[in-house]
Amino acid sequence: MSNAEQTTYDAATTVAELFHMAGRNDYYTDRALAEAAHSIPNYAAMHRGISPTVFDPRYVDKAGAAKNPNHGGWSSYFHVIQRQLCGP
């Protein structure tokens, strides 16, 4: 990876992780972030990641996500959208 590519990667990763760090004291969860993004139709339409998503009853670990507000499915949903909005 070139220096420029590394800098771009580091910046994008920092922005992505800031969302988690800001909520780490229970201000909000990954589920809250995903639900907020999903509630905005233009943002929800941007999701082009793993399908089905945590919002779909066919999601493989629906029970796990329902029990855990910081389940990886919530984070994945949010980050697919976040990368498009905050990407380089």
C-alpha cells in the first residue's frame, strides 16, 4: 500500500470507528445507528451490502441481533451506508 493509500485507509477507518467510540458510554448502540440510518429512505436505499440485512426476517442470526444491540449485523448495516456518505 502506498503512503497515500494508507492515509486514506486510516482516515476512513478512524471516521468509522468514531461512531462506536462516541456511543461506548451507552449514549447509543450499533442498533440505534442502524435504525437511524434505516429510517431515512435515501440512506436505506444506499445499502448494497450483505443481504438479507438485520431488518429482514430472513437474516440468519435474527435472534442474536434482537438480543444484542451491538451485534455485528447492526454495525455492518450502518457501516455500508456510512462508507458511502463519509468515504474518500
